[in-house]
Amino acid sequence: MHGYRGKALELLYRFNAYAGEHVIIELDSKRYEGIIMPRYESADDTHIVLKLKNGYNIGISIDRIKSIKSIEGKNQIKIAEVEREDRGLSKIAMISTGGTIASKIDYRTGGVRAMLTAKELYDAIPELGELADIYPEVLFSEYSENLTFRHWSMLAEKIYEKSKEGYKGIVVTHGTDTMHYTAAALSFAVSINKPIVLVGAQRSSDRPSSDAATNLIAATTFASKSDLNGVFVAMHDSISDDTIAIHLGTRVRKNHTSRRDAFKSIGIKPIAYVRNGEIIYNLRVETRREEYILPKFEDKVALLKYHPNMDARLIEYLSELGYKGLVLEGTGLGHVSKYLFNSIEDAIKKGMIICMTSQCIYGRVRMTVYETGRDLLRIGVLPLDDMLPEVALAKLSWALANKEDVKSVMLKNIAMEMSDRSLVD
Ligand code: GLU
């Protein structure tokens, strides 16, 4: 019956209700009046979707439904133009930056466009309507591979501005390719006493296997219920839809090109999981910091992955171009070939800050073990412990643009970018 199946269909049969009918649905402490909406064939079987008088579609979990009563004069409900009303739910700012999440197919043009209004969001993902009062805003519509440091600055400023407007939390929808870079950048650029949750989707929202709805629901749950502050990434924990992991913005990485659980916390466990609408905390960490906004990023910063046979002139060229910072993704404990040493030393003498991370993904840089590491330390390369290379790039760019003593800032933990040994997974 109009897309309903499984448990949802059983419930409708039990109360003799059908899609298109004008009903009152009673929960324990609430009642909703509206029209039962049809569902997409691919939708879950645990929600009934109701179009309310104000025009919003909301999804009601079948476990909460006590009764469904038909109202006389079927289909007579007048659907008013949507007006925002205070429903006593947490206010969440949802900032859209692009990517496939929070976008929908425009049937007129055939293209994909961002969902611009709360109504569009609730229509596509009715469960959101029960969770929070969402105030969406499109900041830019870019695939995340097209984002630049300037976009990071604009986003940090927008988040800070929103944090002063009484929202409980902030959700940022983002393309997944560079979501972990943006999460790291924001972790340094903006500190507010509210959760900032980045969320993406590996499969576009028009595909039946899309993870957009589940990820967005979990991100909104965390943003509206958690009292942690800081920057987080909400994505599938495994390929099943049950559990969404909440990763710390400085300790997360995209590790798979297509799987829903592409994002993993590196070195530490996810901070929390969202399961059945509940937050299950995993790591009790203190994320509270003084509030600030430092949104600038230095453009002349690069991240270079060392590989056998690397040409030393790459580093010389960066120095000639006036690059102020370079993050090396070295091998193992933090090494590059001795044939690069002269170029590295010259670049440092000319003022470039050069930091070492490891391409191993897991573990810490330790440059005192082998001669190569010790030589690099002597030349002035900064060892960044277990900071992820992408995080180091964002931090170096941020530190160069906002801080005086860049070297000591790079070696100091600011947003848990270097994990405490006691938290190591
Ligand atoms: N390359 C796109 C992006 O990162 C992929 C779509 C997506 O992941 O949302 O924005």
C-alpha cells in the first residue's frame, strides 16, 4: 500500500488506516493530526509519514504509535503554506556546502540541487521533523574536491555567526571526499560551546541504498542532544544502517572510495555512536574550550607524500614560490631520503616551516630511532607525533595565518589532533 511494507504496513492494517487518509495519530504524550502520506518503495518499515496541517511531513516511529483514528470528511484537511511555528524542539542550524547529501533531483532540469527549505528537508527525510526545528541555509554548492582554504574561512565564520543566534547545535552537510580536511580546519578555526557536526553521504539521496537520511538523522540527533562541543563527523559505522559513528574532527579519515562506513577514527575510538535515536558515548573526553573565531588560513602551505625517487627540486620549487609551510608525509617513523636533506635544510633556512607526519596511517612519528630521523630533526623538521597528515596541513595553514609562534603551536595539542596515549584504540 503506497510504499508501506513490513511492520509499518501491519500497523496500518491493524488500525484500518490507509495512505491518503485524514487521521489523528496518538502517541504516549502527543497527538498529531494529518494525512498519511505514501512512502517510497525503498523507505524503511518503521515509520508512518504524516503531512501536518502546516504542510510539514513528519515521520513517526511505529513503536511510539498507540492508535490511529480516522477523522470524518476524509482528505478534507487543508494544507496551509508552510509557516514556521515553535514546536518546542531544539533549534538546529543546517549549513549546506554541497556534495550529494541534502540535495535532491530537480525533476525540471534533471540536475541535482541543494534542498533549500526546511519543508523540502522534512519531505525528503520525514524523521527529521520529529527531531528538531531545522533552519537550513545554503552557503555554497560545491563538490568537496573544489573547496579551498577560502571556503574553510567562510564556513568557520558562518558557524560562529550561527552560534550567536541561539541554536542548540550546528549541522554542516558536506561532500565526503574532503570532509575530514574541513573537519580538521574547523577544529582549529572555530571554538564554540556547541556541537558542530559534519555529515555526508557515500550514495546519493535518490538511490535506494543511500545513507543520506540515516547519517543526517544521526547528525541532527547528536547536534540537538549532545553537550559536547567541538567538531565531529557523523557517518555509518558499518555497512548496516543501525549505527552511525560520531568521530572527532581531528582524528578521522576517509578510507574507502564507496562503502558507507568509509570514515574511521584513526588511533582512537569514535567519540560516540547514535543507535535507535540514542547517543551512546564511547570515549569520555573533555572537549570544552574557550570560545573564539580565528578563521584565516595561509594559502602557501603544501602536503607532500614522500615516495622513492622523489625529486628534491619539488621542495626547492615550493621554496622559490614563497611557500611558508610544508607537511611531509614521510615513511615509517618519519623518514625521507637523504637526497632531500639539502633542499629541506635550505628551505627551512629561508623560513619555511617543515613538519613530519607518517604515511603509515597508524602509529606515531618517532624521529630519534634511526639516523635519518635524527638528521631531519637536527635540520629543523618538526615531528608531529600521531597527527594525521591532512590534519597537519590544516593546522599548519591555520597556525601560519593566525599565530605568532607557529613552531610551538604545531607541537602543542589544541583540538586533540595528537591523541593521548591512554585513548589509543
Ligand atoms: N566528490 C564528491 C564530494 O566529495 C562526491 C559526492 C559526495 O561525497 O557527496 O563532494
